[in-house]
Amino acid sequence: MLETVFFYLFGGLAVLAGMGVVLAHNTMHSVMFLIFCFFNAAGLFFLLDAEFIGIILILIYVGAVMVLFMFVIMMLDVNRAKLREGFLQYLPMGGIIAVILLVELIASASSGVFVSDEMVQAVHLGQEVNNTVEIGKELYTKYLLGFEVAAIILLVALVGAIVLTLRERKDAKYQNISAQVNTRKEDRLRKVKM
Amino acid sequence: MSWLDVAMQGGIWALEILAIAVPIALSVAYITYAERRVIGWMQIRKGCNRVGPAGLLQPIADGLKLFLKETIIPTTANKYLFVAAPVMALVPALVAFAVVPFGETTLFGFWEETHVMAIANLNVGVLYVMAISSLAIYGILMAGWASNSKYALIGALRATGQMISYEIAMGFSIVCVLIMAGSMNLSAIVHAQAGEYGFLNWYIIPLFPMFVVFFISGCAETNRSPFDLPEGEAELVAGFFVEYSGMWFATFSLAEYAAMILISLMTAIMFLGGWYAPLPADFPVVGAFFDAIPGTVWLLGKTSFLIFVFIWFRATFPRFRYDQLMRLGWKVFLPWTLSWIAVIGMATYAGDISSNLTWISDVIGFWQPWR
């Protein structure tokens, strides 16, 4: 019973937060709503005993990705009047996409796949199953190739981002830190006999 | 489960939370006192010694003063986020304590088996602490942005860059501990450091470089000196909390000191053997005496020493320059920790590659109870 209550609590709050992301006028508030939404999603994972995925969701998305998002948004100078300018112009296109999505959702919901008898029921595996260990075993044995490929793609993206943003300015002066750190007293101080 | 049981369980949880939150708030107050006295002693002056005997009532006087001060909200500030920011800084700092095991107890023989003294003995305890402590950035970021002041904004940007950079080094140094302990459960990590050789079983011995990295990164994470660039007085007035006053200002320092306690506790748990005594019980002369001291006292003693080291740092080192800070995080700590993970990982499985190398995995196996 308690579990159902918590499910609807987390689920409902996640939906509300998701609406907040779209409807908030202030970009900063949108980001905060998105973070709140992630928290509720993590809560849903906890209800399924998937504590590892729940924590990773918070650690990666809330702790790292959203911080960088915010970093960028903080620097933006959002002009709300300018954003509103093209509102009517884009409304028909946006409206059509929204209607199509709604029809698709209704169609898939009523297609019979989501009949409650045929739904997969989440089962609690109990405390003795350590899902960190299980995920590790699956990931590093069965799906090792996929894991490695994903790692290489991420590495390429990382190097690409650095290459794209790296620009050396010839006119700027930089300290050579290793030279600074390795300086000894003898290099700077000389005893002179007078 | 009847409603009475639910109420009982709720009451027990509330008591457990209070039993951790209240001592933290008190120790934060007295760490500020200790900090002033210790730095005073190091700089050959008195420190605060006027309010109460030896100045012991100073934190209470300070708290009262801050409590009575007016909270000013700047007119151009974003009111909701300005008010929410200190709370967002404080909550993660306190919530992270939920998984910290403070020791083991049978409640003086009342229970059959030993229980771990933690609110939640989570299987992914280490990850939980990492995840929650990374949320502390939001408080700082929000404070800087919502203040609508350029100094606060620059302070917040600096803090964010710094915390993200050092979190990586911190995470990698924890990975080494996880390889050794074979578990992410904090109490299991402490148990993995139990043994008949006392402090030789602690992870500070095989992972000394990681201990150094973790502690220094922790220093940077909590924005403590010499990494306190986000609040550099000389160039940023006071960094991200320039615009705050009264209780909201105090909330930020409460969060900072609570984070400092947390980092010290985590270092003690992961590298200094948690609640175990440094010498085995059968050690001549002092062994039996050390064994009689409760584990919690050992853990808190180690934590107190590490907090002292934090204060010592502040009195000793000048502040870093921002490029030096970034260099240390990305070019020194990151390669260092990554290569140490490779070394530990290869040493662990060296015996599987060739039987000539079995001695390497045997040596490292001394600290790996899961083998």
C-alpha cells in the first residue's frame, strides 16, 4: 500500500515538475524543475530496488550534467520579449506536432499492450541481491563489446569537444607552472660577497 | 503493520535523525571556535577568549548575533531562489550523514548481534555520499546567480568549476578503495580494514597517494583554504555569499563546516580504518587499553584529527591561483588517480596472468578480504 502511495507521489511530482520545465518563464526555474524531475525519477528507481541506477541518475544527471547546463544558462542574457516575437509564427507547426504526439500516445495506450494482465510485474528481489554486483557482471561479461564501443565513442566526443574549443592565443601570456613549482631557493637567491 | 507500528517506526527514525543532526550542529558551532583558537595558537596570539571561560561561549554569542541580525534581500535579486539557495546548500550536507556508519554496537549486550550505527546501511553508500555531496554545488550556484551581483556570480562560477574538477579526482580515488574492499557499503569497507595487524590493515598503507588525493580534493570540494577562491576576499569581497546577511549567511557556513566534517569522516572510514583501533588487542602494554576504548570514540577521534588538519592547512598555506588550482585537479590528480587504479587493478589480477606473478596478487591480497 505504502509503495503505491510513494509511486503516485514520485510519479505525480515528476509529471508536475516536467510541466514546470516547459511552463516556467525563467530559464533558471526551468532548470530547477528539471532537477526536481530527475530526483523523482530516481525515487521511482528506488521503489524498484534499483538503488544503483537511482543513485547514478542523481550522480550523473543532477550532479554533473545539469550543473554544466546551469553554467551555460547563467551566462545567457535571455530577452523574454524577443523570445515571444515568433510565437504566433511557430504556433501552427508546433500545434501539429503536439496533436500528432497526442494521437500516437492515445493509440499506443489503447492498443492492448498495456492491459494490466499482460503487463510485466515488477518483483522485489530482496536485499540479498546486490544490484551493483549484478550490473557489473552483466556489463563486463555479456555486454563487454558494447560497453567498450560506448566508451570509445565517449572518448572521441571528449577529444572532439576539446579540439573544437581549443584556441591558443599567441598574444596572451601564460605562466609555466612546472617551472614555477620547480624553482629552488638557489635559482632566485644568490649570496654575494661585498 | 498497524498504525501504531508505523508511528513507532516513524518516532525511531525521527530520534535517529535528531541523534545525528543535533551533534552535527553543535560540533559545527564548536569547530568555528576550535578554528579560531587553533589558528590563534599557530599565529602566536590568543584567539577568542573573552566570552565565557576560555571563550567557550563565543559560538553561542556569534549564533545569537547572527540570529538577531536583519536578513536583507536585494531588490533586484530573484527572491525565491535567493531564499532557497542557503537551504539547498545545507540540505545535502546534512542528508549525506544518513549513510555514515558511526560504529558498531550491541547496546551494552542488549542485542544478540552487533548493529551498525547508521540511519541507513545502504549497499551503495559510497555512491550515495558522492551523489549527495555533488548537490551542494546548486546552493552555491543559486546563491551566486540569484544575488544578481557580479562578485557573487564570479564566485559561484569559480566554485562550480572547482567542485566539478575535484569531484572527478575524488571519485577515482574512491574507486581504488572499492577495488580493495570489494563493496560500496561503508560499513563493509570498514570491516575490510579489520585484521590482526592493526593499522597495517588500513587502506592508508597500500593507497597512500589516494589518501592524499582524496583529502586534498575534499579540501577543494568544501571550498576550504587554500582552495577558497570562490570566496576570495581580496578580489571578490566574499564570493557567492556577498549579498547574504544574518541567519541565511550563517546557513552557508553551517553547510561548509558540515561538509568538512563529512569529508573527514569519509577519509577516516575509507582510509584510516573507521572504528578500529590502530593497534591489535594482543599488542603488549597498550593493546588491551586501546581495545577497551569504544569504536565510535576511535572514529570520532580520527575525524577530529582530520578536522584539525583542515584548520592547520588554513593557517599554513597561501591561497592558490585559479590556473594552479585547475592544473592540480586536471593535470596532476586525474592522471595520478587513473594510473593508480590501473596499478591496483593489474596487481589484483596479476596472479591470473602468469603464475610467476602470483606474489604480487598475494601481497595486495593482504588488504582484500573478498579474495
